[in-house]
Amino acid sequence: MGFRKRMHLSNLAIQLIWTAIFLTAGSFLFNASALAAPEVKPNSETEVYELGVGDVLNVFVYEEPEISQTVTVRSDGRISLPLIGDVVAVGETPEALAGKITQKLKKFIEVADVTVILVDPREDVYYMLGQVEEPGQYSLERQVTVLQAIANAGGFLEWAKKSRIMIVRGVEDSENVTYFNYEDFLDGKDIKQNILIQPGDTIVVP
């Protein structure tokens, strides 16, 4: 085999080797970028805001200044407006509440155009009542259990009934009461009763 022919084959082999290297590197970079890319969910749902006690709302009824009001969601979960009276607001979104108000106003106004705007969102709080050192309202800035809530309130007074501590959740007709037995909890019984406090909860130590 001649010298030039051997050189031609050698150059061809080198080109094939470099081509293989480039293809391997390109495949690696493509796979790495695919793994690093965040998954996109085009149909992901956006979080909605549900109204609660203490929220301040601007209820605007188009061309009806007498009905338009700035109101606060009361402790019973309702707001009051002229003509229609009380409307349950807790658990509704501003848009859903506007729809409820519109339906009620149809008895008095042929075409009601209602907008509800959240002016001042509530502060997440819970309440401690009864036989604790410092009863009152507490901010819920992080997760708090029943036991931690009692500690935040300075602990029990001397005559506290520690076996019948009540956690009241909800508003009026929808109120739900669960119980926390402090003594059983210390004995390791039913430790699941030491639940997380939710905004608006009232803890009563009899």
C-alpha cells in the first residue's frame, strides 16, 4: 500500500473518531439540558383566595352608590348591605360573593353589576380563652399545635380542667368542636389529638 493511500485512510479514521466524539458530546449536552429544564404545566391552576373573618371588602354596585359599601366580614362570617341584609362571605372568593350579591339584588334592581374587591386582607389569628395565664388573640405567623398555643398563652391556671380543652372551629351554624386531653397526651395516649391550629380557631380551657 502506498504512502499517500495510508495517509488518506489515517485522515479518514481521525475524522470518523472526531465525528463520534462530537455526536456523543452533543447527545450528552442535549440530555443534560432536558433534565435541567423545569417541567411546564400549561394548565396548572392558580391559587384562589377564600374570604374569612376580618377581611375588609369594597362592594361596588354600578350606579348604586347607596348600596355600595366598604364592609368587614364579621365573626359570624357574614357581611351586611342595604336592601338585601346579611350575606355569608366566609369561604367564598370575591368573585363568588359578587355573584351571590347580584342574585339577591335582582329582587330590587333589574340589572345589578356587582364587583367585590379585597381591600385589606385579614391577619391570621387564633384565640385563647379560659383558664390560661394570658387569654386573648394571637397571631398565627407559623404552624402552631394545641400544646404550643397553650404554652404561648403562659400555660394553665391552677384550676384548669386539662382533660376537656375545646378547639372550636368554623362560624355559627358550621361550628365544629374537638377536644384535647392534656393529661392523656402527656401519658402518650392519642397523640394525634394535638392538632394544628387553623386561622380563626378558638381554644377554650375550662
